[in-house]
Amino acid sequence: MPMDADVQTHARTLALRSPDHLRVGPFTVRYNPNWSIKYANYAIPDQDAEPTRADLDALVAAFREHDRLPRLEFLPGSAPAVEPALLAAGFTVENRAPVMACAPDALLTPKPVASLTIAEPATDAEFDAAALVQHHGYGGTGEPEGGEAEWLRTAATGGGVAALATIDGVPVGAGGCSVPVDGLTELAGLAVAGAYRRRGIGAALSAHLTATAFGRDCRVVWLEPGDADVERIYAGIGFRRVGEKLNISLDPA
């Protein structure tokens, strides 16, 4: 199976396994009741889905009912008829993000960062500290809702990875690799505290997460970089483009 198809299967399988997921027509909705950000709530179409307008109306209604932005994330090649149907229904493309992947023999070691320690959270306080770094790293204010810490715990106990990076005891970075499916895992939620960026922490944390996932019998780690600068960081430790993911949503107005 091509790598991009593997990635789509992995994402769909995790959505189906999520405890609060919804099935609406040919879509699986990954709904997180304790985490309202749009990146944690989205739909994935079935392979080769051909949704009707009624299917899309029902999908939008399900998102509205759960107070979430109607939104999808998927590789267009897995269901070519879906994007045209969404555009006709008024959805707007947020972006077309590269999908990158790394296999064990491709991983490169980044430059060391002085005084940096990376370890898997073990206590509630450590998981909460990691979640707080993620929350603020992605633009949040105040305390996180709880979804970040829950995701990290699920990853750590389900065969994936969670990590908290500290410098002199201060939390400076966090991230994880999702529960694996058929040897694939997604590196996600990587965040570095604002005052500690551009020091190589992101590369070091990413390499640690990836190497740990390989050590737990994952054969491929994949991810979606946030922008071109982030893509260059991942490329620097051995990740390469394997496809493109469509992120598309319906304006609340």
C-alpha cells in the first residue's frame, strides 16, 4: 500500500477508535468533548466516498449540534469526489498541508541542546505541565481544557509516546506520537515555549519522539508540519514528503 494510503488509514482507524466519535453518512467525525480546538474535531471520509448533499447537510448539523466548527481533514486522493462536493456546499479550503514521514533508517540526530532533558511524563503534574506547554504553544491562554493531557496519556499508555522537555527543571517543550496502527504513528502536538524557540529544542524533541516510537516497534512516523519553517526542521532530522492533506471547513457565518 502506498505511504499516503497508509497514513489515511491510520488517521481513519484512530478516529473510529476514539470513544466519542460519530458516524454520519460516509464520514467518521472525531469529536473531543473536552477539547474544543478545531484541530481536535474533524471528519474523515470513507475510502472513495461519494457524499450526497443530504449527507453533507447531516454532517454540518452534527458539528453544529456538538458546538464544533464543521471541518474535515483528509488526503484528497483517498476520496476524490469529496472535495468538489464540499466546495459546492460552501466549504472553504484552509490549506493543503504536506504530509511527511520517516522510517528508522532515515532518522538523523540533531545538534544537542545544552541542559535539555527529555522524558516521558509519569505523574499528573508532569502531564499537566506538558499540556500547558502545548496549550500556550498553540496560542491558548489560561489553563488547558483537559484534552491535551488526555491525548498524551492515551498515547503513552497505548503504545505511542509522550514527552516533556525541560531546561533546568523548567518545562520548555512537549509533544507525542499517537497510538500506532499497523506500525504507523503520528507525531503531533509538538510545542515549544515562546521564550525558548529557535534553540533547536523542536528538532531535539521531534527526534526523541521519533526514535522512541521506533524503539516501540513503530515502522513509520508521520506528521503534518505547520508551515514551511517547521517543515525544514523536520526535513533536517530525516522526514520527507509523502503526500498532501486537505484541511477544509465551513465558515460559521
